[in-house]
Amino acid sequence: MDYPELVGGTLLRRYKRFLADVRLDDGREVVAHCPNTGSMRAVNVPGCRVWLSPSDNPARKLAWTWELIELPQSDGTMATASVHTGRTNRIVEEALREGRVPGLAGYADLKREARVVLECQLSARLDFRLDDPERGTAFVEVKQVTLKEHDGHGYFPDAVSERGRRHLEVLAGLVARGQRAVLLFCVAHEGIPDVAPADHLDPAYAATLREVAARGVEVLACGCKVTRRAGVPVAIHLDRQLPVSLERRVGVALGID
């Protein structure tokens, strides 16, 4: 996925969930839209370099959108993370159409926002439906991962997610109906090497994830890479498969019982 022309700056603060104060490289201080309703745990770091996309739409209240943040890593390097959850499905759709998601390549048709209603009165709108005359149908639900904890590993979710847990139950219902169902973690943080359920933040989600995986829901993870030109981010895309560790827990590393 290509970005519009991005402008660099420094994050001053995020507040009221949807707002962020940023000092641009030219010294101006602007208020940017923060397109992320989550806790943004570990990616809301004042003082870090961020990248904003501008808009000249006069109907918009805010002319800037927060897209990316650069985060220092324990080895002294920097990793870029996407905070714009609205970009996630576009990144994944591009990879699916180009056959770059291991295990999900080769389907003839892709539909977005597939409505699913099950006999047990469970229903949800899942992100993708893939169809093929030979391979049948696969339903795919995508979750963006940006939480890297102090143990160096990635976790999902970054806060309690009842909606996410309901999606898991719908995926399990599809498997029970004889269809293929996939949870795909889009890891939008270049420094995350793998993904595990966040027992320390949402134990109910973690327990449900393990349960539905045992019932046949496939759990995949792919990492994103940000492409730059003259130091400025110009694109982001999925470029590698990452391991999923359903049994790993973060407790000891964070001092959590």
C-alpha cells in the first residue's frame, strides 16, 4: 500500500482517543486525527518521531492524520509501527490479491466485509471471504498487532476486546459448519518477531483463542515492512510470515503474577 506524501514531526501527546499534538519538522504545532480507538499501549510514546498525512479537504475538521511512529528498540535500532488501524485491511487485501499470504494464496475471488449469521444466533461481519471453485471458501478476520512488551514479543489484544472474542466464536462456528476460518494477525510493528495472546490484558480473549484454535480455526501472522525513499516512508506491505505462540505468557518478563 502506497502512502500519500507524508510529513515528519515529533509526538507531543495523544488525548481524547482521537487527537494527537505533533510538532512538525518546520516548527509548527498541529493537532492530528488519531485513527486508532485502542489503548495504543507501547506505541503512544511522546517524544518519538511520527509521520502524518496531510489533507486539503475543506470539509475535514483536522488537516492531518497520524500514520506512523518510530520506536527505539532494546538493541539500539529503530522500528516503525503503523498506528492507523484503518489502513490494515488495505494492506492485507493487497497481499491477498497478490498471493503473498502463505496458506491463503490461489483463491479466485475476494469479497470484503462478509456478513456471517450462524444457527446459534452468532453473527458478525468478517473482513474477507475468499472463494475458489476447487478450494472452496475461506473466511478471514484480520487484527492489527502493534503491542511489543518488554520481553521483546508481540501480543494481542492491547486492551479487553469483547468484540474480538465474538469474532473468534463466529470463526469457530464456521469451522463447525465445515468451512475454513482464519484469524490473521497483521503485525504492523517492524520490531515484533512473533505473536501470542495477551493473557495479562484480556485473559478471556486469550482463553477463547486457544479454544477455537483447538477446534480448527487457523491462526496466522504476517509482518509489515515500511519502504522509504530519501528517509521518508512511501509504502507499507506484508513481507514475511511470523510465528504464533499460543501458550507463551508475558507475566515473568513484566513482573506480573
